[in-house]
Amino acid sequence: MAAGAEKLKLRILFVSAADWAFRVHRLSLAKWLIQRGATVGVICPEGNERAILEAAGLDVYTMDWSRERVSLLETWRAAREIRRVAKTFKADVVHCVSVRCVLLGWLATWGGRSWRLIHHVIGMGSLFSENPSGLKTTGLRALVEWGLKCAFRANSTVTVFQNQDDEALWRKRAGLGESQCVRLPGSIEWKEVAVPEPKTDMVRILFVGRMLEDKGVRELFAAWKQVCSRGAKVELILCGDVDIGNPRSLSREDLENMADEKDCVWLGRIGNVLEEMTAANLIVLPTYREGLPRVILEAALANRAVITTDVPGCREIVEHGKSGFLVPPRDAGALAESIEVLLDDVARRSDLASRLRERVKQEFSDAVLHPQWWDLYQQADA
């Protein structure tokens, strides 16, 4: 038996806001942990992915909690259920993914606990993407910020940030020391995909993500309209669904109105993102703020050039002019200009895509990041 093998028998419980999000973003890590000898569970609201998660070897638990409304009673009940499951599962480490689950995981520790906590900040959400307006939003943000400070400072807790900006922000706001937080970016299972760009008379631009104001969907639509008005032949494909649990979500009517425009298509949520990306010429993500956007990692897999915004998370991956283009957020004009630069320059798109692909393979692949997670779990259980 390898040295330190006893530590491989950890019991790790994930807390996730949605089973589909866990499948997309964490299942690869969970399966890798199981292969290493860990027992892995996840607690999340009831969804449609339970069979897939159980087939992968996870113990799946449900909590009665919804992202679609804010209920103090429901939040408290969910926290109590997390506490009950952590005890039943005999968790060594509880890994809370997202700001909401960080708060739930912290509330679940009230009254004492035997497990270690990993708080995983995968983005600050709509509440922190811009300055709050109105008393209700200002009050809610202040309450959330207070809760996060308490959660991050708790004993036997490590907080994981995905980018330098969020790490620096909360080190300062919460007064976190070196042992209390660490930066681990998101990652993707690497595979070799060699599909050349489609050769058509019309350049195909693709957006993948939730249909939120904060993702810059309106700016992208406006930029596309500007480019088309100057005679360019460009198709805009929007992939992703509305998010009724997010106050910044566009409505179905908004998106249907956009899709009424010639050469604009809204596909809704799709099953095979990589297939859609390889059918595109350019990937655009004009978001206001991210943790570490998976869509850019997927673009690297598909070997496609990326235009995104110079904001936390995005600039962690994309180096302007080297592995993609960075534009100011909320600036449809600047976005249109960058799109026009790449429209007819196939060689430039290819060079940017190749550099992005190499960067992601070397720095953001599962093979690189999963062992770092394992080291963190072992430290948390020490």
C-alpha cells in the first residue's frame, strides 16, 4: 500500500445548489476522488440528475431548498438537513460550493461539528456584480457580506477562491491569513479535439451561459446588431436557459424577441456544448464578473478563439492579444470593434485559439488541478 494510503479513505460531502450544476462542474472531481479511495456524497435540492450521480458512485442526499425564493425558514431547515446528513454520512470534510452553499454550510455548524469545512467561492453572484441600488438590495448584500466574513473566519475552515481578484478582496475584507484561504482555479477534463473551423459565408458567433443581464447578453446582442448594420454576415447563436431563481435573468419574451431578428438563434440549454462550439467560429462571453468561467475552458478544448471581458475570472485565463481579446464590460461598442477585428482574420483566430488551448491544457486541466484538491482535503482532515 502506498505511503499515506490511510488518508485516502476520506469521507467527503459536497453541498451543491443544484444537481445539474454539480454534474457539469464537480462530477469529474468526485469520480477522481472515488478512484483514489474516498467515499463521496453530495447533498442538493431534488433534481433530474440523481441517477447519473449515483451511477458514478456517489451517495446522494436531498434538501428542501430553492434558489427561486429567499426564505429564512427554508434556509434554516436546509442548514439543519445538511447538519443531519453530515453526521449520518460521517463526513470528514464538507465541501460547500457557491456563496449560497457556503452560508448554508456555515449555518449547519451552529451548535458544534466534527467535520472540517471547505468553503468554495466559485463567483460572487449577481449581488456583487455591481453596486446595489435600493434599500432591500443594499441590506441583503450587507447581510450576506457579514455572513461570509463569519463563515470564512470560522475555525477548522479553509476558503477556496477561483481567481486572484476574489482572493485579494476577501483577504482584505475578512482579514484572512495565509492558512485560511487558498486559490484553486476551475478545471476541465482534457481531451484532444481537432475539428477545423466551419467554412461558410457567414461567421458564426456563439454565446454559452445562463441568460442573465450580468452575463452581458444584451451588450452582445447590441454589438452583433452594430456589426450586422455595417454589412457583415454574422450569425449569433445563444445557448443557455433563463434562470428564474436569479433576479437578473432575462425573460423568455426577451430572448424570443432577440431570436425574431434574422440570423439570431436562441437554442436554450444544450446537452453537448463542445459540439456546438466546434460548429462556431468565435466564442464571446461579455460577462460582468466570474469566478472562473468554464465556457472559456470549453472554448480551449474546441480550439476556438475567445472574446471576453476584462473582469475577475476571465482575465485569469485570457491574456489580451495572446490567448484571446479582453474588452471593457458593459461596452457594446468596444465589443463590436473586437468582433470586427476577428471576423475576416482566420489566421488570427487560429493563433489565439492555439495559444488559449495550450494555456488551458498546461494550467487549467483536471490532471493539473485534481491532485491539488486532494492535497487540500488531506490538509483539511489533518
